[in-house]
Amino acid sequence: MLDIGFGWASFGGVVIVFCYIIKILLSLKYWSDKHESERLTTFVTVTGLTLTLMCVMLIPVDILNVSTMSNSSVMYACILAFALIIIPFTYFYYEEDDYDVSTGARVLGGCKYTAFLIVFTVVLLVVGAFIRPGSSKPVDNQNIKDWIEQELANQNAAEGSLMFAIACLTLLGFVVWICYTAYGFSAFPIGLIKGKRRVSDDRREINDDLHKTREKANYFRSKYASGKTMSADEEATMNLLKSKERVLSKHSARLESSNSGIKKILVIFRPFAFIFGFFFLLVSILIIISIVLSIIDKLSSSVCGAACGFLTDYPNLKNPIDLMLSSTAPYFPLDYILLGLIIVYIYAVTISGIVRIGIRFLWIKMYEFAPSKTVPQGLLIASILLMLSNLCLNIQIIQLAPRYSLFGTQVWYNATSNTVQPCSIDAPTDLCVMSQIGLLTSRIEMGTSFFGIVYYYATWGIVGAFLIGTLVSIFKRRDSNLQSFNNDSDEEI
């Protein structure tokens, strides 16, 4: 009982810390455009991300209290509502904002555009309720067959519809991982290792551009010094040159101010950034290696291959993260702290990927996600991307630590061989209890094997995206100190 109370107390403390971190990271003062602000946007974003992080951070408590955990369907239903209804409504509510539009009109406008997503959500739930998985799986082991039949029989229509909807959203989460998280795994640490360009190089580049711009402007001034009237095209060119000169002069002044005071003192910490970058690169490689070992192991230890969505019995290949979490599980909360650090790191690299790539639809950049430059609409879409990423993280936890996340430290006595064995799917169903996250992923993979197959090959896509992102990060030139100035508005200038 002490362990259970301590587990829930630790979970509560971590949730509070996470809420505080998310509030800081996603506050209007840090990410939002300083010319636009919306309290409703921040509230909805923080609430939605807190829900998804709670689902992930419940895993160690779930493993500790595996026989006393309640069903997490309510929490996943809230995630579904936020991702498909509440956040889109908030987005369209803000889009309706205008000086002569009342709050009631904005609410009606938001409901009008959100109606399609409500219908889409209902369709997902209805389709999921009518998809009933068959219990006839090509399994030789009788214990595994009994376990599969029992789990499929215990899943009612309501749970089936919710799991189907969550599985569909998780597919989008894999897209987020391939596009943003996989790139962030390499770009974030390599960016710390490479650092930014020297201020002197940026200053020289600005001065060269400023010199060329002034030369062109002086050419037009001298050409029409006698009072001759410029043509419309030449006048437009002259105005562009004047604007460019003002921008470059402003950038030059801001570059000088940014390289004074505390910024000069922070230069001495540059070696630490290199060390942290190298350490984080090793962590990224460790995570990718663990994922690769797990998906390779799925081919050999899957209970019935693609028919079960590559559901794994017991991992034959031990990956490093699984070993670390399994070895620290008996000493709770060490495993909790370790898993929490891994989750924070994955969360950080996902944000890094969004910042570097931007919020895009295919190749079209919709919004910029950067400190003090993110409009409320961009903040809401970024929150949906992070929520989808966290749903995919639920699946990836099984890839990173299959033994730890499924049964934790549970063991059972095998009277036939007179040995004590770690719990797995082929153990008697009355002796080993699977964790809630294990049941969630297992029911999704077994119930509709299509999802398990897509998840399997999408995980290979994450590995491939990481390799490509590593090459891009290595050969890409170092970030310029001018990047934060490039989107200045004319009002700022």
C-alpha cells in the first residue's frame, strides 16, 4: 500500500511540474506574437497537452500498481475531444475575431466550421463500434490463444469505437514523428554541437549587403539628381532599396546590441553547449537503436506475424532503454525519473523540429513557430501536432521498452520447468496482468491488424527520417544570428 500511495504521490508531483513547464513554454510572453494575444488559446493548449502528458506519465504508476489501475478510456476520450473538437473550435473562434464582430457571432462562426469535424468524430466512433475483431488467430501456443480470446472478448463496443478513433489519430502522430520528431532527434543535438555563426561573420555579411544596397540607391540618386522624373518601375525599385537599407541598418544595430552585456559573458559557456549537444546526440542514437532492435525483434518473436499486427510475445533482443527501465523498476521512482527525462527529451526535440521546419501543409509554410513570433492560430496547430506526437509516443514506449512497459517486474512460477520466469503473453492469464498501455496497444494491433502493420512500417520510416535528418543537420551551414530578425515587420523597423 505504501508503494501505491507513493506512486500516485509521485505522479501527482510530476503532473504539477509538467503543467508548470508547459505553461512557461507555451505562454504568450515566450511563444506568442507580441502584437497578438489570446488567453483562451493558451488555456486550451496547456490543458490539451497536459492530458496527453498525463497519459504517458501514468505508465510507471500503471506498472507499479498494475492490478489496481483503473481504465484510462476517459482520459483518451478527452484527448479525442480536444484534438478533433475543442482546439479546432478555438482556432475558428479566433479566426472570426474582428473589431465589429460580437462574441456570440464568433462562437457561432466557430461552431459552423467545427461541425464537419464533429461529424467526422461521430463517424469514426460509429465505424469503430461496428468493427468487431475476430478471435481466430493463427497461434500455436494455447496460453497465448486463450489470452487473445479473453482480451478480444472483454472489449465492448464503446471501448472498440474509442480505440479505433485513437488508433486513427495515432496514424497522424506517426506522420508528426516522421516529419518533426525524427528530424529533431538529430537537428537539436547537432545544432548545439555546431553552435551559431560568429557574430563577426554576420556583421560582415550585413555590411556587404548594406554597401551594395547603398551603391544601387546612390546610382539612382545621381542619375536623377538634375530633377528628371523617375519611371514607375525605377521609383518602385528605389523604394525597395530604401526599405532594404532600413532593414539592414536595423539588423546591424540589433546585432551589435545582442553581442553586448550578458551575451558576452554567456560565450564562456559555449564548451558546455558542445558537451550537452554531444550527450544529447548519444541519447538520440540510443533511442533510435532501441527502436530498431525492437522492430527487428517483432519479426522473430511476433505471436502470429502480420495477422496480429506484429504483436510481440516476449522480446528476444534486449535493447538498452528497456534494460535500464526494467533494472530500475523495483526501485521506484528511479524508473519514473528516467522515463520522465526520456519523455521530456522527446518533447523537446519535437518542439525543436517544429521550430526549425515551421508549421507546414506539405511544402507550404503556414505559420512560424518561434519565440515572440507565433500567432494564436499557429500555437493551436502546434498544440495539435504535439498532442498527436504524444499519442504516437504511447506506441513508441512499447518499442523503446517492451518488457518494462508490458509487464514491468512481474514473474510467475512455471511448475513444468520448476523455474521462475518473467511474465509474458504466453504465461497463464491468471498469473500475469498486463499494464494498461500494453492492453491499449495490444487491442489496437489485434483488433485491427491494419494499424499494427502500418505502425510497424511507419516506425521504419521514423528511422529513415532520422538518418536523412542527420545528414541534413551535418551538412547544413550553422544557424545565423540574423534568423530571429528576418521576419521583422515594417512597424518594428
